[in-house]
Amino acid sequence: MEQERAFAFRRLNLMQAISDAVASAESEEIAVASALAVLRLRLGWNADSEARTEAITHFGPVALALFQAARLPEDEPATNIGEALAIFEHWYSESRGSPFWLLFEHQIVDTPLVDF
């Protein structure tokens, strides 16, 4: 239960940050680019790799769902953001063998104190 709670908080924090970034976007392309920039920043991904590029590509539909939901009139049903996120999480888990939310666990290396 502890891990599930941690994943839920990570999910909430990431989606809030991405939602804020997408809300001010003027087009789908800008929204997706902004969302992916937030994702990269939160994960500390400064450089690209094949695995990172693949994960970012698969996260695009989540950002797009957020953008589309923000643009709908209040009386229209929103696209299912949760479903898009669940599809991404399932893909990541199946292709990598671990939950996506483990990427947010940053191990802090103990460094010795040196007194001069």
C-alpha cells in the first residue's frame, strides 16, 4: 500500500504540472511539446536515449488528451485522460518490466563530509 500511495502522489504531482503547462498552450503541438518538456524536467532527462524517446513518444497521447479536455465546452463530456494515462502506464510496465513511477525514485548518494 505504501508503494501505491507513493505512485498516486507522483501521478498527481506530475499530472498537475503537465496540466498547468498544457492549459496555456494555443495549439496541440505546443501543448504536447510543453507537456513533454515538463516530463523531461521532472525526470531529469537532459539527454536523449532510445528508451527515453520511446517513453516520451508513448506519453504524447496523455498530453493531447489533457489539451483536448481543457478546450471542450463545459457541457461536453471530456476525453478520458485517465484512460490515456492508464494505457501509457500499462505500455511502460509491459515493455520495461517495472512501473513508470519508479523513475521518480531518486537515490541520494551518501557523500562523506570532509573537514579541512
